[in-house]
Amino acid sequence: MAELVYRPVVGFARTLFKAWDLKIDCQGSENIPRSGGAVLVSNHISYLDFVFDGLAALPQKRLVRFMAKESVFRHRVSGPLMRGMKHIPVDRKQGEAAYEHALRSLRAGEIVGVFPEATISQSFTLKSFKSGAARMAQEAGVPLIPMAVWGTQRLWTKGHPRNFKRSHIPITIRVGEAIEASKDKYAGAITRQLRERVQELLEAAQRAYPVRPKGPDDTWWMPAHLGGTAPTPEQLRHTDTH
């Protein structure tokens, strides 16, 4: 089937990345299957993560259908694009419809992209994972592909202004080997294994990242345990309960 929207959008995104002079370092794309269904699972630190996660699949000539909150599909600009790219709307109050939509896509041989943390991590560390990705992989009989992105939070994230200038920001992407979602395992056990693997990939992306904060005013994008000033998960939990 012709991709009348997705491919032009990919071309536009690549043009933007060149204009911003982003330094993209992507490794592990060969772990994404060239055919058949799979669930692509990533950490979530930026509003633009899905763009870079999708970029990692292009060397394998695959287009990823991301699960995204339903409000994005109602926006007058992003809505028609999201529908045209066959992404999957998620209404958090009625998640079953999105789950069934994702299963149909997987059984039709599509790659479905999932952020199992559900929302952006403002600490830039890995939050707990919901088990939906593992359950849908089990039910559809497809593998899970773990991946991690780093640097995307410097472009646009929750609580900080967008930075769409020609800023030469490096973006590091790491894709890991497939994890089998065996039906004789508990989804919770697979989810724990998946989170451990994404954590390893995130740490590898952070180690490979070529720059450090320029000074005290530029430490916001680094997590506290790496010497940055991003809020810790504990601080964020405290804020959420008050």
C-alpha cells in the first residue's frame, strides 16, 4: 500500500534535521526485522522521541506505527498527519480499543512503537514500565525490540522551551537485539527483562554521548545521578503528591 503521507513526512523531518545540523549517531538498526510484526519499545524523554525511534527503522525499510495519546490526533495540524501515517490513538480512559488496534497492526505484519513509561520522564531516568507492550507481543506472537534515545530532551521536552535552532545537538540512538515474548512466561517477567535491556541501552547511549553541559546553566538536561540538575524521581514523586 502506498504511504502517501508517511514518506513525505520522513523526507521533511530529514530536511529539518540537516537544517538544525543534528549529529545523529544510530547503532543497532539491523536488530529491527525487515519483515513481519514487532513491538518497538523505547524510553521517553522528549516530545520528539517517536521521530527518532522511527528513524532507526528506516535502514531496514520499515515504517513504525506509534501508539500516541488521542489528543494529538484531534489537533488541526498533527491530527491529519498522525492518521495519514497510520499511528494508533490511545484514549487512556478506554485503552482496550487502542490495544486491539495495535494487535491488528502487528498481525498484519506492522511494527508498532510503544513507550511503556506512558509519559515523558522529567528526571530523564527510566520510570516503571506498564506491561501492555509485553502482553500485545505475546498475544500477536511477535518479538519485542528494545531501544533507547538520548539527547532528544535538549530539543523539546516537558517543562522546557523548544530549541529548534541550528544548535548542532547530538542525538544518540541504540537498538538492542530482539526479546522473545513467550506465551508461557508471565507478562510481568518479560516486562522486567525488557526494562533491564532498555536501561542497558540507555546507559550505552549516555556513555557514547559526545558532549557534556557547557556550564552551570546547561545542566538541566542531565539526570542528577550523572551530575546534572534534572529533578530526581523522588523529587518528582513528592511534587505529584502535594
